[in-house]
Amino acid sequence: MRGAVLYGPRDVRFEERETPKVIKPTDAIIRISATCVCGSDLWPYRGIQPVAQPTPMGHEYCGIVEEVGSAVKSVKPGQFVIGSFFASDNTCLICQIGYQSSCQHAEFVGTAQAPVLRVPLADGTLVPTPEVPSQDLVPNLLTLSDVMGTAWFAADAANVKPGSTAAVVGDGAVGLLAVLSAKQMGAERIIVMSRHESRQKLAREFGATDIVTERGDEGVERIRQLTNGIGADSVLECVGTQQSMMQAIRSTRRGGYVGYVGVPHGVELNGEQLFFAHVHLNGGPAPVRRYLPELIKLVWDRKINPGRVFDVTLPLDQVAQAYRAMDERRAIKTLLRP
């Protein structure tokens, strides 16, 4: 088969790769219905996160089970399934407390920009939908594999409550879905930091009540102005830079919560500043598996439409163009169809 391989900065190729097969009895093989490019894929694509060798890409996926190992009991061929970017057994102590992305036996699922994918620990990783979905639901379901699950974790980690004020730092796909997540969790006021008109429009449609275009100190001051000088109850950090993290912490009221899900690059926290900020920090790689049953139901019942963040759709063999469109900010998120 052919799939995406990253050779170096801005060098993605669609080339021959070995077709996945069952290696362990706990594996499943799925035929990909849709995959996509993640914002975190842009870190290695831009050379900020070096790759030492040609690397298969892709960690967001959904599709039809084709084959399962002899030990797999919870999914079977013919089912439509969604899984996390981290495979987990869903039985270890860490999984039981809801942090499946740090499972004691976790394996990264990172070869999904291809027609076929091997998913390890299938019983603990994959969640089937009630039946094979209609095509219009597939983009919504795909987001649950990472971007929507990550946004939901940001809101959960930031302790978004009914009637509260939430602020979202970042207007990429995760940031926009963080707005949707905060809305679903009952936030009364949702402030999103964005400078892009098309993204502001979608943020408003997802539930944003206020737009802040300023960044850094000016952005913090603007949020304080909007919250009577106090700061937001919950701040959802969806970027991963030093500026975005400090902006999030400083925009949070005393005793408030920061949920941080942007993969950190160059982020360093000053202990004294953090000490006197008096905020709760919670985040990391999203435990998507924890939320999949709830999110699948919301999508299945057509209560949410997170697939609206896909504003470009391309065939999988044009994966290089998909990366370029996101790198150049011509796309919020690119959907790929095998």
C-alpha cells in the first residue's frame, strides 16, 4: 500500500509502505474511512521537532475492522470503530482512573495517514459505533480520535462548569473545538483569542461570546477588562508555546483552572510566578479513550458537529498538499479520504 512518510522539514511523500498485518493476538486491522492532518503534525513538518529517519505519519483515524487477533473480544470485522492516538489496555490502574494516554502499556498509533492501519491493544483502544455510520457523520466521528477528544479534555481539565466564564487560547482546530466543548459543559461566557476572521466566525457559531484579538500582555489585560479585573474561571490552552502558556496562566482568576493540551515546545515555567499565580494546572496528552463513549453518543444523536473544523478535503494521495494548506494557514484542518 502507499501512505504518508515525512523525510524532513516540509518533505512529506506518499509512497510505498508495508501493508499492516496482525502481529500480536491483541491487534486489530482497520480499513481507514477517513484520516487527517493534526496541528501537532506541523511541529515535525516545520522542523521544530526533528525526525531522525523517514517516518510514517498520522494518528487520527476511524474505519471498518477487517481482521482481529485471536485475543480480541470487544470488536469484530465489519464494525465501524474509532480509537485514540495512544493505544491502551484500558485495564491497568492508570487507565482505570481515566488517564489511558499514560497507560502502563501504552503504544503510540502513528501510521494512520494510509489506507490500512494496525491498532495494538484493540480491546482497550477501539470503540465501535452503534452501526456503520452514514457518510455525513464520518468527519464528525473522525474528530473524536484526537482533536475533539483533546478539546474536551482541555475543558474538563480546566473545570468548566455551568454558568462559568471560560477563555480559549488558540484558534486552531483544537481551540475552536475547545469553544464547542466549553459550550457543551455549560459555560455562560466563552472568550476566544483569535485574529482570523474565518476562525472567529466558526468560534461564534460554536458558542464564543467574546473575541480577543490582542496577544501577550495586551491579551491578558483585555481578558481582565472583560471579567471585571478578575480573570476567567477556566482557561483552555490549545497552542503549546511559551507565550500561549503564560497568557493562559495570567488570564486565569485566583483559584481558577488552566487546562493545557497544546504540545509544549520551549515552554518553561518560573516557579515563583507559578506559586503566586494561585491557579490549578492540569493537562497533557488527552485521555481520548475516557471520553469516546460519551462523545460518540453526542455525535450519533447529532447534538454536536465537530467535523465543521474540516474546511479542506483532499484525497489521501494529495497528503503533501494537505500539510502545506495547514502550514500556510489556508486550512484550519484538512480531511483526507483514502
